Amino acid sequence: MNTNGDNRNPADTTDFGYQEVPKTEKAARVRAVFESVAGNYDLMNDLMSGGAHRVWKRFTLSQTGLRPGQRALDVAGGTGDIAAGMAQQVGSTGLVLLTDINAAMLAEGRDALTNRGVVGNVRYSLANAERLPFPDSSFDCVTIGFGLRNVTDKAAALRSMARVLKPGGQLLILEFSHPVAPGLKPIYDAYSFSVLPWLGKVVAKDEASYRYLAESIRRFPEQEALVAMMQEAGLDNCRYHNLSGGIVALHRGYRL
């Protein structure tokens, strides 16, 4: 019996940080967060991670296996750091598509890549990770960096990304995860729930959005649980690399 006056079916709700909200509302709430933080996204990433996000992204790029002439998709691509690296890997004869569900973030990504001189082999698409608007077997590699935890239906997004991979193609998921190094978790928790919101308040003038980001990390599946979700989505040879003691993990799997 529901004794708290909330008659919502748990199957109709999902997490938004530590809140449970209707699934129909999460996308709009996430959109509002990223519209708020878009202009300070790169600066805040540098401040929050001490620049380590660039190392994590470089490691991800080292694992793509992309060759000149191939096609790659960067889902929830933000300001395009991973897309820029893959554009270099596939060269002028290849193609990279950078997508994001948020128009403000997609515009930031387009501007950032243009300013970096990454033009000619990159295209942009406003797209929902759960329903990617591309044909089956379109890409040699699909990446999603720090985006999967913000998706309402993560299983649907995994199936969608697996679907657009070519047979033998690889999915790479770079995401905040769960610390495994001894003694790291309490330090990381204190940092996440004290320093991150403070940085958001002082630098981005938005404490609430960065508190959500910290909470969303804690609600994200642990490393082995995400491996199981990838396998359920039809991916093969799924495994992960812990980075920075498990604060971040790079998961990878292949389409048969």
C-alpha cells in the first residue's frame, strides 16, 4: 500500500538526481540543466576535474580503432572534444556526426569545433539517444561521453546505439562511475556534494544544476551492472577500464 499520498506507478517514474520524477518530465528537466550550464561547460569541466577530463577523453580516443575513411557517431557530444579527435582519426575521407538532444549544447559544440578548425568532415544532428535517426549499421564506432547518465531510458539508448553500429563496430561509453580505490569514496563524496555545488554557484551562478550532476553520478549503474545492460542490448565482448580509481570508467562493447 502506498502510504505517502503518491499514487504514481514506480514503472512510470525515473531518477532525476535523488528525486523520482515522471519519465515524461526528465528530458525537459535535463534540458533545462544543460541550457543553464552550456555557456560555462568547458570551464566548469576543467575546474571540476582539474583538467583530468581531457586525459579521460584522450584515453577514449586511443581505444576507438578508427581508420581513415570510416564513419563515427558521437552521441550527447557536448562541446565536441571526442568528436574533434575522431574527425582527425577518420580524416578527410571519413565522417563524424556529433549529436545532442539539447539545442544549446549542440550549438556550443558546433561553435567550438569551428573555432578549432574542425570542418569538412563533421556533421551535426539534434537527436535523442533513445531514438537515433540513422539507419541500421551506419557507423564503425559510436561514443557517448558523460551523457548516458542523463538519458531517461538508458536501455533504449544502448539498443539504439548498438543498432546503428556496423557488424564488428564498437560502442565506447565514458562516464562517471563508482570509486574502487581504497579510501577514495568518502573523499570523492565530500568533494562532489560540497565543492561541486560551490563551484556551480560561484562560477556558473547555478548551484542546483551542479548538485543534480553530482547526484546523477551516484544514481548511475555500477561498472558490472552497466556491462550487463550492454549485453542485454545485444553487444558482445563487453568490458570496462577504470580510470582515476573508478571515478570514471570507459565501457566498451561490439556489435556482432
